[in-house]
Amino acid sequence: MARRKTIDLPELPFHSQPFPAAVRIGNMIYSSALSGMDRRTQKIPDDPEAQIGNVFANMKTIVEAAGGTVGDIAKVDVFLKDRDMRPMVNREWTAMFPDEHDRPVRHTTPGDLPLNMIVQVEFVAVV
């Protein structure tokens, strides 16, 4: 039996590349880069706030599908096309992680993202 459990969800848009949205090995969950794609439309919205809201919702969906909760997320890497959008990320961040003494670490860096993406995230969780 494989130690690695692949996490892919039909309702969660990802990509056509030959790797999963996330994997779980033991009590660790590792995500690929998750986008702000809208699950209903399967499109990346032009609105930056919608993309950022979607990327946090997609992160929550993936960690829960892997058997964890957002409270299990230990580290998040945020890639932004424009660092001036950090305040929008911070609003979603504090909504998802309201306790300032119980938040994952985070690194935000500029990134040359494909299509009309303005944000991507990767995370590591311990369940």
C-alpha cells in the first residue's frame, strides 16, 4: 500500500499537469500551488478580491479533504503578482486565522503568475 495519499477533488479546479493538488504522507499534508479559480465557473475571476477569497476557500477545501482543518496549517507561501495586494490577502488571512496567537507562518513573495492569476498559495499542514 502506498504511503502517499493523493488529494484531488473533482469540484476543485486545479490543472491538467501530471501531479495532484496535494498529498498526505503520514500526518503531513503538502499542497501544490493553488489558484483563486472559482469552483462553480471553473474560471479565474478578473476581480483580485474574488481570486484571493477563492484561493483561501480552495486551501480550506484541500486541507479538509486530506483529513485536517485550517488549524493544522503550519506554513503558507503566498505568491502575488502585485505586492500592493497584501492588504486584501491580510483580510482573508485574519478571517481564516482570527487568533493572532494561533496562526501559521507565512511568506509572501512577488511572482510571475500565468494567465490572469494575481495570487497562488502553497501550504504545509500537520494533522
